[in-house]
Amino acid sequence: MDTKDILIHPKTKKAAEQYLKTPTQVLTLIGPEGAGKRFFALKLAAKLLDKADLSNESRLITITRQDDKKEIAIDAVRMLIKTLRLKQPGQSIRVVFIDEADRLSQEAQNALLKTLEQPNSDTLFILSVSDASRLLPTVFSRTQKLIIHPVDKEQAEAYFSKNASAEEVRRAWMLSEGYVGQLSVLLGDDELQPLKNAVGLAKKFLASSRYERLLEVDSLSKDREQTLGLLTGLARILKSLHHSNIRNGRQNVSFKILNARKLVKESQTAINANASAKAVLLKLILNLQV
């Protein structure tokens, strides 16, 4: 696999090269949100199809979750099954990429399982998942696993050196935990990307007084996704600050930030359990000491 122009961890690169030598029928890319799974999946698909430009490639079938939906419904899988019944011209293969396959509804996963049990010999599947536990064991067990590892700081600095300073790359690397998708967002120009927005929202929150934070509770709590975004951004920034203070021997400050990280984590758990966003934010603001 040609990796000259992409940022990739050596372990991930080696696993990809081994897969491409003898592709299995179903491959699952595993990594957290922002790991760069979609980008990497399309690179693999381009190599499998021997086509650099996939923009109008009929042999690539992509299934993605709609932005306003929490799941990928069974209709998408039903349409896929119908499409796969149509024969490919010649001896060429098809690649099916299911992005966020862990967001497939259980009904959709059961329908997909039947296809995976008796796949067409000319069809290869690539799934991407952030949480493998959401996939049915019967689906997950039929796939080859490839983990998207985070890159180290030196790799990131070398790759982004032409467009960002070493300090900018270092900060982005710490916030992204080395995951390529998030790194690219933080060092890029796309202001609409979720992580960049989350970090920006968290920075504004931390720069404000407790009184100013309390004034924002109503507007923040009206949008659950915005609340989660704020908590995600806070978690990333506090983790970066925590590690920095530990390295510099500031034990009192690092202990204070550790408590703040625990409070943010508790808030994330509460929101994911459908607790009142307003109540969660009020508790966070009144107890947060940073």
C-alpha cells in the first residue's frame, strides 16, 4: 500500500499491507471517532479496485448514517442486497463500505448477517466501527479486524511541518491523542468539523467566569449534541493540561485538574444515560474548580 502521502501508524500500515496481499471477504476497521477510519477505508477500496479516483466508481457501494438519524435503518441494507444481486460485468470485484457499521440497527445487522454468511465471491466488505460491542457477535466474528492506531508526536510533526509550527502540532496531537482524523481537523481549516467546534466551545467555557457559565446554561442545555460537544471538548483539553502539569512536576495543579476530569466524565455518563442536560451542566459548573 502506497503510504507516502498519508499519515499512518506503522502497525496499521503493516496490517493493511498484509490484508491487501490476501483480502478477506469482510474487514472491520476499529478505532474511536476521529481516528480517520473513513479516509483509510477509501484508501483501501481504491487499492482493491485499482482506481485512484473513486468519485464516480460504480464498483464502490457506500452506506452511511444520515446526519439526522441515530441509526442506519434496515432499508439501506435491503437496498444493498438488491444491488448485490445484479451481476458485475467482467471479472472485476465490488467493494461495499459501511461507515459507522456499529450504528446499524439490530434489524439491519441481522439482514446484513445473512449476506455475510453467503457472500458473493466478487464482493468485499469494509466496515468501520467506533464501538465494536454494538455489533452483533455473529456479525463481528465473521470479520477480519484491523485497528487504527494513533500516530506518535514525531510522526505528526514530520507530516504537518510544512503547514503548522511544532508547537501547534504538539497541542493538536495532545488534544487528538494522536488520531489522524482529529489531528487533520485541528490543524486544518474546516470550522464545521465536530471536534474543532467542541474544543472551541470548551475553550470559551473555560475562559469565562462561573457567573458567565451559569448564564449560558439554558442555551447550552437546549441542544443535547451541543452539551455532549462541550463535554467532549472539556475532556480533551483537561486531559492535555493534566498530562502537561504532571510532566512539569506541578502536583497540586495536576490533582485539581484530575478532579475536574472526573467531574466531566461523570457528566458525560449522566448525559448518555438521558439525565437532564440542564441539571448536569449546573452541577458541573458549581463543582468545577478550573
